[in-house]
Amino acid sequence: MKTEQLFLGESYRESITRAANLLKSGKTVAIPTETVYGLAASAYDEKAIKKVFLAKGRPQDNPLIVHISDFNMLYDVAKDIPDAAKICAEKFWPGPLTMVFNKTGKTADCVSAGLDTVAVRMPSNPIALDIIKTSDIPLAAPSANISGSPSPTTAFHVKNDLDGKIDAIVFGNECDVGVESTVISFCCEPPRLLRPGAVTVEELREIIPDLTVDSAVLSEPKKDIKVESPGMKYKHYSPKTQSYLVEGDSKQFIEFINSQENSLAVCFIEESKEINIPKLTYGSLNDESSLAKEVFSVLRRVDSFGNEKVFIHAPSKTGVGLAVYNRLIRAAGFKVIKL
Ligand code: TXA
Ligand code: MG
């Protein structure tokens, strides 16, 4: 199939209308959001959703997030919305927070991959919002990458992974946040964080003091146990190069890394000039948001160095750092070196 490229700028309105019309007629369109690019399809159209799973090579048991453009749309797809979720929506929507509720049953079955629940978010990227509004349907959209590879933060990442496999790509800017949305479930008591993102645990606990953090966030889920967020059980984001996450302060990391052979370092900007082996920087030690923004594009570049191993300096597990750590520990296949 030929993948249409929809550019913005002067042809903005035309491209948005085209994207919306494609989506209404059951096609798959990659769209920018503030977190990562998403591969969108009508959440009401079973056939269209199947195309999304097929294009990504996504496991059938991993449900999709439904994207809405105004709060009332939530009631089309979800029910039993608790007050705490309404407060979260007021504070964090539009934005990088996904909330899991009981479903109304209007969305196609495969959106929820057999669960009775549905994950919903209202993105803040104005292009994403405009496309949802113009199509006037909730859009199911997983990240627009081949399953297992790093999530796409530019339209070019999407083109690399999915050209020829989807109907169109909307060429927006690089994503602001860089890691996927925070996912919390209101279908358990107390509510639980399933995936960390730019809306932090600390911020959420101001509204939900007893919010728990799923054990799959920081450790490898046990094979035989049912995981609450199916996406968390898969190996993800991994370069082909043997990858390790390294915990320790800058002094320890620099000393460790300079004694490694045939290896690549992924480090903070502040450490770069003291590292004597090939290296990639992924933002500043003191700015977790900069790490989130860079992490996936850096992971996409690792293999081009052709080294045997890559050692990635781990961020802190607080604030947005927790989201970056969560993606990196998966990229490293849970191999952690503690200095
Ligand atoms: O930022 C984002 O969330 C991006 C952009 C495109 O919006 N989307 C995204 O989708 O990251 P995806 O499919 O890559 O990740 C969806 C995550 C998975 O971990 C999945 O298991 C979880 O959300 N999820 C979806 N529906 C769920 C449900 N009903 N219950 C529990 N987890 C669910
Ligand atoms: Mg994904």
C-alpha cells in the first residue's frame, strides 16, 4: 500500500480534513501527539482496529488507548467515572494522562483486547485534538512504531517503521514530552499506576493519596502472573546491541565506562567530555524532561554505532525520571548494573 504523506503549514486545513476523512472511512493514520506519534483508527470500527494491530505486529492481547477531544466524549466509551478521575481530568486533560475505566461497550471489542475496561486520554497536541474533533469519533491509537521498537517521537521515525503498512502519516513537529502517557487504572481499589509518564506519581498523589504503583513498573513481570497493564509484560524499545542500565553517580559511571571495550555509552550531557569511548548524550542530569524528550531517538541510534554492548546511565526514579527509567529498564531487558 502507498502511505500518503500529509504536510501541515500552508496545507494545514486540507491535511487535517483529509486525515479525518480517512479515519472516518476505516483507514489508519499516524498522528502527532504531545507524547509520541500514535497510529490512529476509529475506535468504533473493528476492521480498522485490526489493521492497526497488523501494521504494528502488535500482540492481540495488548489493548489500545482511546483518544478523545472533549470531556463529554468520555461518556461514549467509559462508565462509572469516579470523582477522583474527574478531578484528574480537570487538572491534567488535555495532557499526557490515560485513565482506565469500565467500558460502555460501544468501542470495537479488539480495542480492549478482551478486557471489560477501556483506557482513555485527551491529548494536548493541537493537531491531534483538531483531527479528533474534525473526524468527530474517538480514535484508538497505540504508539506508531513496529511493536517492540522505540516509540516514535518524529514523523520520520514513523515513516521508517510503517511506510507502506498504513494509509497516511501527518507530518507534525517533534513530540514535546517524548515518552508515552502516564496510565492509571480506576478499576481497582485503590487506583493503581500502570505506566509512569510525564504526569508524575507525586502529582497524582495530591489527588489520589493512596495511589499504588504496579510492581511491573520497575521490575520484570513474572511469566505466570496476570499483569494489569498487558503492555508492561513485553520486552520493549530494545536496541539489537546488548544493552545494560547502569545505576550510580556521575563519578562512578565515568570511571566504569572508561574501562569498557567495544562499547557505547549513553550518558548525560554533563558527563560527555570526560568519557573516552563512543557516546550518545540524552539530555541533562538536572532536567528529567530533557531526558524524556531524547530517550527514544537516542535508543533508535544505538545500533548504528556497531558496538557489542551499550551502557546507559540510569536517571533517578523520581518525577519524570521514573518514566524514563521504566522505558530504559525494558530496553535493557531488565539487565541492571549497580555501581
Ligand atoms: O502517550 C500515549 O499513551 C501514546 C499516544 C499515541 O497517545 N499511546 C500509547 O499507546 O502509548 P500504546 O498502545 O503504545 O500503549 C498503551 C498502554 C499499554 O501499556 C496497554 O497495555 C495499556 O496502555 N492499556 C490500554 N488499555 C488498557 C486497559 N483497558 N487496561 C489496562 N491497560 C491498558
Ligand atoms: Mg507502544
